[in-house]
Amino acid sequence: MTASRFNHHLKLFNTITNQTPFLIGVKLLFFPRIWN
């Protein structure tokens, strides 16, 4: 995966998950699994 594509997904993911602190916690738990 290229860096630009990663940044695109990261921005999209942050846009979705920045709604509530709970979702930030979910992101911290599950987001690394997407790339590993």
C-alpha cells in the first residue's frame, strides 16, 4: 500500500471516528489490525 493511499484511508477513518471519544478508543484498538 502506498503512503498516499494510506493517508487517504487514514483521513477517511479519522473523519469517521472523530465523532466521539469512545470511537477514538475503538480506533486505537482495531486500526492497527487493518495494516498488520
